[in-house]
Amino acid sequence: MTKWVYSFGAGHNEGRADMRNLLGGKGANLAEMASIDLPVPPGFTITTELCTAYYDNGRKYPGDLDAQVTAALTLVEEAVGLRFGDRDHPLLVSVRSGARVSMPGMMDTVLNLGLNDETVLGLSKASGDPRFAWDSYRRFIQMYGSVVLGVDHHRFEEIIESAKIDAGVTEDTALSPEHWQQVVAEYKEMVHSDLGKPFPQDPGEQLWGAIGAVFGSWMNPRANTYRRLHDIPASWGTAVNVQAMVFGNMGADCATGVCFTRDPSTGEDIFYGEFLVNAQGEDVVAGIRTPQPLSKLRAKPGEVSMEEALPAVYEDLVRVRTTLETHYKDMQDIEFTVQQQKLYMLQTRSGKRTAAASLRIAVEMAESGLIDRKEAVRRVNPASLDQLLHPTLDPKATRKLISKGLPASPGAASGIVVFNSDEAEMRAAKGEPVILVRVETSPEDIHGMHAARGIVTTRGGMTSHAAVVARGMGRPCVSGAGGISVDYGAQTMPCGGQVVRAGDTITLDGATGEVFLGSVAMVEPALSGDFATLMTWADGLRRMKVRTNAETPLDAETARKFGAEGIGLCRTEHMFFDPARIGVVRQMIMAQDERGRRVALAKLLPFQRDDFRDLFRIMAGLPCTIRLLDPPLHEFLPHHEAELADVAAGLGEDLDVIRRRADELKEANPMLGHRGCRLGISYPEIYEMQARAIFEGAIAATEDGGAAPVPEIMIPLIATKRELEITRAQVDKVAAEVFKETGRTIEYSVGTMIELPRAALTADKIAENADFFSFGTNDLTQTAFGLSRDDAGKFLPQYVEQGILPKDPFVSIDIEGVGALVRIAAEKGRATKNGLKMGICGEHGGDPASIAFCEEVGLDYVSCSPYRVPVARLAAAQAALGASGDKTA
Ligand code: PEP
Ligand code: MG
């Protein structure tokens, strides 16, 4: 028999925190909390395996599930002394989803389940509070109606709105028990007429309906989108948690809240959270009422903190905070309910946090001895560092404040105002910077939030959907900007005495909660403090070096600042696009013969020499891999008449001749055409010029006492051993010439890119002529898959969406196929030359999963774009630790 159901609470703890794959995060942690004697209402978890079985069997449950659920429910009844469906003392339960990793707001929840026309009377009598009983019943019909039965939630809200108008009140809380009773009657009528059948009265039917809805929600479109954005496989499934209800909505001595054991925005070690008196959990998350702070310290004028309103319970909660952090050794995100002055824990999980908070928490926990340094390095998600490497508002810049809300997720962003998520996605796809402005966001807005540079909501707190999701995505967000009133119909947002329209530019600062009109100047980040500390720890733990792909002094300097240990790829062709040079480059490729090319190359030589000298100086003494000309020549061809005329004049040729030559140079398949070492073989003078510029530049770089650079000259697109033999001989010949002319010698090496499958498969032969290999995984992916780098964007996203490929192989290396070629090449290369130096310089060099693969293959270094250098340093350390990183940051 398979065990599908695990009990927790009241002495029946069958789960543990480390069973999250089976029980989901919520279920595993409820059991764990109960086992360390925290007050957890009893309940049970139906496993993720059941979810998988349910989908595998055409959405049918296995036969033995029913009996296991009944037995677990009986344990809950015994523990709380109530019976499910009992007309006098009814047990009510919540039914919630809980996947392995948290997917905030992505799946469905039903509260107060077990209420019907009879049990509501029992609840009313037992609690002595008819208002509470009827309010709970209407909440149940509303949630069950929309989540399980699929009734539009606006329909329910309309009924409440008209009840308030009839009663002459503005707040839900001012409605009397009789009003709620009337609302319940209208709800039931509306559901009946919408669905053609009455609202289910049988608690058993209700329970199975809710369980089915949670499992069903695993495959709903918003859950699918969330999984795609966060790399969560559909096969993981969700668990379902059924738990005895506790009530935060029984009066002024009741409350519900969400808190973090440290500040999730900054990481500061303070207790941080929000609560609502007389409310149920979903009220806080939905951002319907504005919650109040937990601690007195955080309360603004007019706010009443929990510390003041419920001091004894607050003390209990503070103790729980310490217990949980010490137990889990990580910052926790906690949900709790207070029923008549008694605290209950409903959830704990590792809290989502910004990159800055993630760093600070990891460093401070290591410094206080709660975790060790290795663990601190493991804790920070390398990809999240991206958030820290981007600009913030220039403190000196002028600005016009239009509203101030909550600093929900840090970072600054400027963009045009867009009020709906579909439009945000559409305009962002066209390259427009977008700020999504909403009254509040819901899971339906995920794609718009992802597309936006920043998010502003006019309602909701620090734990509202917008705030939680934005922090997870690393988008700057201001929530609860009450000074702005959004008019979706008119596409305007009146604020601070003026009207901002859709399409106008605004700027937001997610670290302060401020929103400004127009764009505000930004400044580069300072990488000190916790960042520097963690990076130093990471550097001490990694084996692979981290270099950068750079060809301009600015990029090289940025990369050095970020800790690059040399250049892994200088794409020399990028140096040719400068307006001062492109004309000469065109003359070179359009020249009729070698003599014509040499004239043009002589003009390029001084430019290239200075380029290399500058790079070598910046990289003082570090290895620099300079790749000789690689791209298909068509990339340099003149496009317009005027450009053709310029080339003709420069070469002293007839315009028609040049036009014809341009036509001849066009290729049907340039990526597989006359490029890479094939150019160096057809036109040796090109590689000769470049080699000369490198050696002369290297010598020049040392002239004013600078450290001697270590040029590594790299030949692109090698497919055969002979190609490398020929091109290498050219380079060696030039080196000898320059050394003789100048009377100076410098150390250098000559190696090759491995970026064609044939090169990988014959790497043992190629290694005979190579001092190093650098894996060009962009071209290797292109050629291994037969997939054009320039055209894949049209269909690859669909491949990923349909699961044909797990990830975009140009972003994260395809370990199975392209990775196999890398492995073969590495092994064959080493078989010929033990200790042959190897690195990677394709885009994958900055991708944490690919970096882990490089560690496994034993590469010596990774090379990536300057802004990814810190990401790579941390990922390389985690790779060395054998860590996979985590998804919490
Ligand atoms: C590669 O192919 O991986 C590479 C680094 O070279 P490029 O992107 O310039 O073709
Ligand atoms: Mg390439």
C-alpha cells in the first residue's frame, strides 16, 4: 500500500522538514514546527506523489486514498474535540496547496470548509458570535465558489457592495450578523442560478471538491507560467494540506499576520511583519485592507502595532522568531493567526529576499556562527547578484516626487506608464522600458511584472502579492502608493495635483518607496561591505579562474572592478566597427588583391596596436586571450550607396566594380561560410597584421614599467589540425620578426577555440598544435544542434514552453549533447597534452548551471561579460563546493 497521507500536529507528526519533495514545503514545515512544540493546528498532508499519480491516471485518485484521508481526519477531530459536519460542534478545515518550492499566490486555497446551513448555526452557538459565524460562512462560499466552482469573484464582491449600500456602511466589519446572513442567502442564490445546481451542503463533497481544485490548479495557466519563469518541472506536483481552522476573525482579540524573521528588503536583523486585527489570512496577502506593523518601532503616526494591541501574543511571537531561526538557521517567512489571544503557527518557510538581503543575512549569520562560511557562500543565488550590479538613483539628480508608498523591492527604474499586463508585455517586447502601474497585482499579472522594469501598486503592503513577487523576480517595486489613484478606464493616474497618463515616463525607487515624474539620473553601485566579504569567501573556495569577455577599455575596466582575472575572449572584430575604422576595414575586404589589402591593413595596424596596449595595461600582468578575426565578412559589407561610394573613393575604384565585389562577397550561409581561420588562410596578411599589433601592443604596454602581459593568441573556427598548423606558423613567424625588430621578447601562447563538432571529436590531433583550448559554446551549440544563433528566437521559446528542450541551450549549456562534445574534447586534449589549459568563452561562461558543468569537466577558467563576473565568481565557488545554489534569493 502506498502511503498518500501524512498527519501533523497534536502528537501525530509523520513528516519532517527534509521531506519537502514528498510533502511540499508547507506540509513538511508544518510537521517540523509541530515536532519542535510550536503551536500548530493539527491536520494532514496529501503527498505530491498523489498529485503525480492523479495526472498520470487521467485525473483519477487511487482507490486507497479515501480511507487514508478519513483516518487522518478522524485524528484531527480527536485532537480538537470537534467533528467534521457536526451540527453542534463542527470542525472546519482549510485546504491549501503546497509545492516543493513556494509559488506565492499561484495555486488555490479554501478556508472555513465544512460550513453549511446547519453547521453555521452550530458554529454561531458554540462561539457565541453569530457575526463571526455568518461572516465565515460567506467567506467560505465566496472562496469555494470562485476557486472550486469557477464563479467570477467579482460577482461576490458586487453582492457585498450592495449590502453595504443597503446598510448605509462603508466597511465590511460594520455589517451585522443579519446582513451577513442575507449576503449568504444571495450568494447561494447567485451560485445556484449561475451553475444550475445548489451550493454543496455535504462537507465530504466540499472536502473532495477542494482537494480536486488544488490538484487541478497545479496545471492552471498562471501556475504554468510561474513554473516556466522559475524552472520548476511540472512533474514535481503539489501537495494538499488539510488543517483544522483557527480563526483570526472572531473579534478584537484575534488577528492574522505575516512576518519575516529579518527584513526581507535589506536583510537587517530586525523582526519584520504586518498583521490585521479581526481578519483571516487571505486578507493580508490580497492587500484589501492596509495591515499594521508588528513592532512599535516600525509604527507610523496613526498606526497601532501588534506590540501595542496584543502585547502578550507579540511576546510569544518574538520567542517563536528566535526558535525558528535557530532551528532552521535561515531567515523565515512566517504566517500566524491569533484566536482569542492564543498564537497559532500556520506556515514557515525560507523567506524570499532581495539580493542585498540575501548577502547581508548570509554574511551576518556566518559571522555570528549560526552557519559556516561555506554555507554562507552556498546560500546566495549567484543570478540574483545581478540586482546589485545595477544603478540606483543619483542622489544629486533633480527630481519631482509625485507619490510615496512602501519600499517593497529595491532598485531604481524609469519607464513609461502602462496600466495592464498584456500591454506591458507587448511594449517591453518591442524594447520599450515599461513601468507597470496597478491598483494591486494578482497572479494573472505575472507576465506583465516580468516584462516591466518596475512595478507600482496603489494598494497593498510589504507582503502583498506585488511585493513578494517583485522581490523574487528582482524587479524594483513600490507598493501601497496611496497618493496615486489609478483610473483604468481613462488610462490616467491622478496624483499630487496632476494627471499622469499611460505612456508618460516615471521613475521609481524601490529602496525608498518614492515615485517621480520623468526620468531621474542614476549612478553605478558601490560593491563594498557584505558583497565584498562574501566574494572574498567565495574566491577562497573556488578552483576555476574567472575572466571576462571584453574588447573595450571600459568593459575591461568594469570587469577588473568586478574581479575579473584576465580576458578570456577579446573579439577583435568588434574593434573594427568604430566609425573611424570601418571605412578602412571595408577597403580591406573589398580590395581586389593582396596589395590593396595590405594598404588598408597598414592603416589599421596602429589602431589595433593601441587597442591592445590599452587592454594589456588595464589587465596588467594577467592573461589576455585575443582572438584573431572571426566573423563572416558580410557583417562588414557596405549597405548603402553612400557607403559603397566611400569605399570606391578610398580604393580609387569604379563604383560599379565595388558594387559587383560586394555582391560576390555575399554568402548563402555566412555563419558556415568564409569566416574564422578560413579568412586567415585565404588572406594571411590579415592575421599577420593582427599578430603584429598584439606583439607590438604588448611590448608598448610594458614600456612605462607596466607588468608584462601574457597574450594568448586564439584562432577561431578551427575544424582540422592542419588549419591550426598553418595559422599558428603565421603567428610564430610574426612574433619572431617583432622580437627581432624591437630587441624584446615576451611570453605568449597560441591556442584555438573549440567551437565546431569536428574540432571537438579530433581534439587529440588539434592539441598537438595548441597551447590552450577555449570552448566557444555559442558556435558549438549552433553547430551541434544545427540551429542558427540568429534565427532560433523565432521558435526556441516554443520548444522550451512545450518542454522539448528544458532550457534555451544558448543560455544554459545542453549538457547531454553539447556538453558531451566538450567532455570528449577535454579528454582528448588532455590525452595529447597533460594539463592543457582550457576555458570557456561562450555566453554559458556566465550561467551558473553551465559553470557547475565546467567545474565537473575540470576547465581552468570561465569567461563571461563584465557584469556577470561576480555571478561567475560565486557560481564557481558553489560549483567547487558541489552546491547547486538555492532558489530562495
Ligand atoms: C562562441 O562561439 O562561443 C564564441 C565565444 O564566439 P562568438 O560568439 O564570437 O562566435
Ligand atoms: Mg564563435
